[in-house]
Amino acid sequence: MKDKQGQFFKGYITIHVNGRKPELFLNRCMHENISIWDIRKLDENTFEFKVYVGSLSSLKQIRRQMGYKISFKEKYGFPFWLAHLKIRKPLIIGIFLALFFILVLSNMVWQVKIVGVSPEIEYKIRERLDEYGLKQGVFKFSFQSVDDIERNITNELQDVMWIGIEQKGTTYIVQGVEKSQANDDHENRPQNLVASKAGVILEMLVEKGDPQVTVYQKVKKGDILVSGLIREGVGNENSESEKAEEEKNKIGIHAEGEVFAETWYTTETTVPLSYEHQTLTGEKDEHYKLNIGNFTLPIWDFFPPDFADTHTERSEKPLHFLNLKLPFSVQKDTIFEKETTRGERSKEEAISEGIAQAKREIKRHTNHDAEIIDEEILHQSVGNGKVRLELLFTVRENIAKPQPINQGE
């Protein structure tokens, strides 16, 4: 008689049946396979029981046939709860909209604070942040990763030594350290200038310190170029005792300057005679998707771009409700149009390309003021569709490197 599985979702009603010998009414319900339960006898002519909402039509038909009086006392379950909500539509819509707006506002950037730098540097940093999309009023998932922004701004601004970005709710705090601030901490520390690599001195521009080498002198890596130890006075160089006294009277200063030298680099490179270049045209398409577990739902730009060849960069950021991290995330796919160029090189073109590649590699491993003044092909060979080159480059560069002076030196 009892079938209570899924009672809430089916919905049920407590009913009173009244009439002579109400047991007959209950027997007829069971004969018609109507599920009834919690049967109680209230008096001689009245019984109470529960029945599913779906059985009401059959129950009313039996009542008409047998002439019993039935009354509804209590209603319970999802169908009645849903009907109650329909009556309160404005309230439900208001609650839904409020939750939706809180969700949207929780995933926006409301403030970007820059601390630790001068107003001039702050303006430069804010310009870069705007270029990378990190600014007030944007969604948190619309810009690239914070790590990439930190690295790019640090590399682009020569006046900045370090950039750190911290997220606190809807606020992003950008902390910076200027190079001038870092230099102030070290400008009074005694130091020498030593050779960072072997070479032949071409030019010396000494601001502070005692030069230890001359132009056209050959030096080895680690040789002292400019000493940070200077004498307080001039003594008699013919006196051994006075020489020792002068050594004691030397003081340490912060040696500064540039020492340009001729240095040499040997490199090997291989260039294929057949080439294939892949470049991005600058055209791109951005797609956003909502990830819920293993399920992905497109939420912006549903159709793939009309590109013949593509390169995709993907980022994923979680959604928040106030400070609570939700088990959902927004996935951003940036699809770039890619072009592939294929062709053949002559031997001379391959040699030129190999030299250009080697020069770019040297530039990456030297200071920005380094200058290639000569190049020489030591060896070249052609085989298996490739040109192999061994090259010697002569470079003019600043080889002065700071070296702290230890106490007692």
C-alpha cells in the first residue's frame, strides 16, 4: 500500500473521506491500484489517508460513483512548491537577477592600484597595463595571465627592476621597484670593475676609481680593470715602509665607468636550402566558453573563424561569487590566422641567412650596446640539403662588470 519513493517530486495530499462505511471507499481505491498510505480512522464515518497528486482524477471518479464526501487537508511536494513560486514570480525574478549581478560584479576588476614607484613611473606602468587589458571595468578573464603581464612590463620599462601583481578580490595591487631605488642601496658600497670576458681594450671611460689597464692591452676574464681602492695621499714610492703604509691607507670607493674591448665569438649554424616559414598575419578571433567539470558551454562567438591555418592560445580562469571560488571557469581561446611560406634558397642566400641568424643569437647574449665590427667564415659545407657554417665574429662591447670589495681586501 505504501509507495513513498520520490514522494517530494511526485507530490501528495492528505485527504479525509467521510460517509457510511468509508472502508468500502478505501477497498475500491486499492482495487483500482491507487497508492494510499498513512491510513487513520478519525471516527466511525471518517478516515484520513495520503495519496499522490497524480491519482486525484481517479479518486474523484470513485467519489462520484460511490457518493462519498472527500476534503483536502494538507499538500506537500514539488508540484505545490512550484505552483507557489509561480504566484511569487516577481520575487523569484528579483532574487535571480540579484544573484546574477553579484556574480558578474564579482568577476570584474574594480580597482588597479600601483604602489612603490614615483608618479612618472606609475604613469608608464598604467599605460602598459591598459595595453595588456588590465584596467578598471574589465572582466578578470578577458586579459592575459598576470605572470605574462609582470614579465612583459619588467622587460619593456628600463627604469623598473621588478613588477609584482597581487589580486585581492576585485582589486589588483601592482608593486614596483625602480632601478634608481635599487642603485641607491649599492652606490656607496666599495667595488672594483673586472673583465666579464677576455678581450683587447679599445676605450676606457672611467668615472670613479683607479684604472689598472691601458688601451690596446689584452685582458683575461676576471682581471681588474678599474680598482675601487685608492690612496688617501701620495707617499715616497722608494720607501718600502711607506709603501706598506700606503696600502693600509687605501680606502674603498664605488668604482664606476665603462671599458669597451674587442671580443670574439665562434659559432656554428645550419641553414636548410628548403625553408618553411610560419607567420601570424595579425588577424585574430576570441572565443569564450564556460567549463563545468567535463562539460563545456560556448558563451561568446559560437562559430570558428574563416582562417585557412590557425594558431590557438588558451587560458582558463575560475569564476568567483564575492570571495568564494566557484567550481566553474571561463576558458578563453584566442585564434590567430597563420600563414605558411615555402621556398628554396641558393647557397649564397643560405650563407647570408646563416650569418644573420648567428648575429641575432650573439645580440641575445651580449649587452644592448654591443656592436659587431667584423665577421669571418672559418668553414662552410653543403650536404643533405643544408649549408653548415662555422663563423667568427669580432664584437666591440663593454666588458666592465662590478665586483664587490670584501672587507680586509
